[in-house]
Amino acid sequence: MKGVAKHGISIRLACVVYGISETCYRYQAKLDGENALIAEWLLKLTQAHKRWGFGLCFLYLRNVRGYAWNHKRVYRIYRELELNLRIKPRRRIKRGYPGELTVPTAPNQVWSMDFMGDQLVSGKSLRTFNVLDDYNREGLGIEVDLSLPAQRVIRALDQIIEWRGKPAALRCDNGPEYISQALVEWANRRRITLIYIQPGKPTQNAYIERFNRTARHEWLDLHEFTSVAHAQLLATQWLWHYNNERPNSAIGGVPPAQLLQAG
């Protein structure tokens, strides 16, 4: 306050005149440097991951990087940077609640698998075969090619089993690759149960459907693929990030690999 220095009056009297407490007068901000660090992190994250909103950014800083910053404080800085205006959420159609899927209590109890489609810049159709462990929502593999018949599905599953171990069951839809005799015979030899969802009921395979939506939103829609090898490289890079650094709200806001290590 100017009056204290200019007129030589006491701090107590000046505070009475201006109607403020002495604590307020003596307060000095101590967090400006830390706020700058928060802003730097938020800008870095939203530039690197253009589809991340505040929730994922905060969970990453808290659960992956280990910062103990308050939720409200980080959100205030997020809004001051106008990062909340980057993404306009779509209107979502209200649907009936499909019910909860049973959550496995250990790895390799149930894997889910499904296909996705996209295309190369040349216009050729592209397919991906995605495999997920329902226990910790870990992406076990993304196989990319122009065509993925049953034999390629079997080969991809064998490669995952080599390093991950064998699942007790595989959940899938009724696509021709999954109901083929080759896959059924392979599962019988491996003593793996095939769980087929009802036709037209994708909610019965909700874990992999949610994974597919994230893959579409944060990987497929953000890139143009010049070749199958290019798409496979980007798939592998994104899958590592998804498993090791991307917080997953379905498992407590930590990455799948972190939940696996904690278990």
C-alpha cells in the first residue's frame, strides 16, 4: 500500500483504513514458478496428444509423473490457457445401459479381439486386428495388413502367447475369421475357450470396442498411411504409449502397464 511508505503510517492502521487483514497485506505469492511449470506441462501434453482433454492430462501428471498438484489448480491454469476450447464434444445419443461385463481378477483370464478398418493414401483398404487383455485393458497387439484371414489371426495370437502366456478364453464376434474351422481347431488344441457374443450386440464385447474407439480417435484419425509398413510402425508406437503412459480411467486413472506391475 502506498500510504505506508508515503505517509509513514503503521501497517495496522493502513489495513484498518482499506478494510483488509494484515495477513492479506503481508502475503506474497510463492507458486508463480510452479504455475509456470504446470502451464508448460499442459501445453506440452496437449500439443503431443491433440485428442487429450483435461482429465487425461491431469491423470497423466498425477499418476504417471507423480506431481501432487491440486485438481482445481491445474484446471484453473488449463482454462487460463484456453485449452478447454480446443475440443468441442459431440452430442451423444442416449442409449440403454448395457450392463457390466465381468472383470477378470488376473491377467490372461480373458482376452478380447476385434477388427477395424481404414485406408492407405492410395485408397487401398486397410485392416487392423486388435487384441486386449480384459484384466488391465492392456493392448496386447495390433496387426496391420490389407487382408487378415484366419491364418493371420492365428499367427498373431501365437506371437502374443509366446511372450504373454496363454489366455483361458478369447472373446470375439461372429466374423468369418473367428468362426472358421481353422481358428476353432487351433483353440481346441491350445485348450482355449472361444466366447462368441450375440450377433448385433457389440456391447457384449465392450472392452475391445472402447479400445477401438480410442485407437480411432488418437491414432487412425490423426495419420495418413503411405504403406502397410508405415501403418504398422505407427500402430506399434501408439500401442506402447497407450500401455505405458496413457492414463486409463476404467482402471483408476493409471496406464495398463502400471496396473499390471502393481498386481
